[in-house]
Amino acid sequence: MNETKLTEFRTRLHDMADDLDRQDDRGQDSQKTVTLDQQSVGRLSRMDAIQQQAMAKATQARRNQMHMRIKSALSRIEDGEFGYCVQCGDDISAARLDLDPSIPICMSCAKA
């Protein structure tokens, strides 16, 4: 893979990480502990708030996982291993990397 393409992927990965950071900042309030003040919030409203909190935490977990994939991809770029499957070592197709440059495995390994 040429240096121009690697620079393009590196830029996209950094942009993806920045976007996740912005989403993290917006999602912090949703993950706060739900207060159980029965004078201000009814039982169903508390249940809804607890459900929303659980969904926000699950979303945060997915963002954390994506952060790790991005860091790993950036590390593979620096190590000269980007574009190769981490399981079998074969090339990852350019079309697959264009869709998501953080993808660590080839299509064959993904299907297995």
C-alpha cells in the first residue's frame, strides 16, 4: 500500500476517533445515576430513566470498543502491518478498508 493511501486512512481514523470523542462528551449526562426522588419523578418515569441510562452505557461500551479498533489500526499503520488480516495474514481488500479502515480481518476470516 502506498504512503498516500496510508495517510488517507490515518486521517480518516483520526477523524473517526475525534467523532467518537464528541459523542462521548454528549453521552456523559445520559449515564449519570438515576435519582429516586419520589416527590419529583414517578415510578414509570424512573423506570424509563433507568432504561435510558442502560442504553447509554451500552452505547458507551460500543464506542469504547470502536476506540480500541481505531487505536489498533493506527498502530498497525505505524508498524507497517496495516491492510493485512490479523488472523491469517492475507491482504484485506481495498473496498473493505474503504468502508471501515479500522477493520482488522479479511472477508474470509470474517465469514469463518
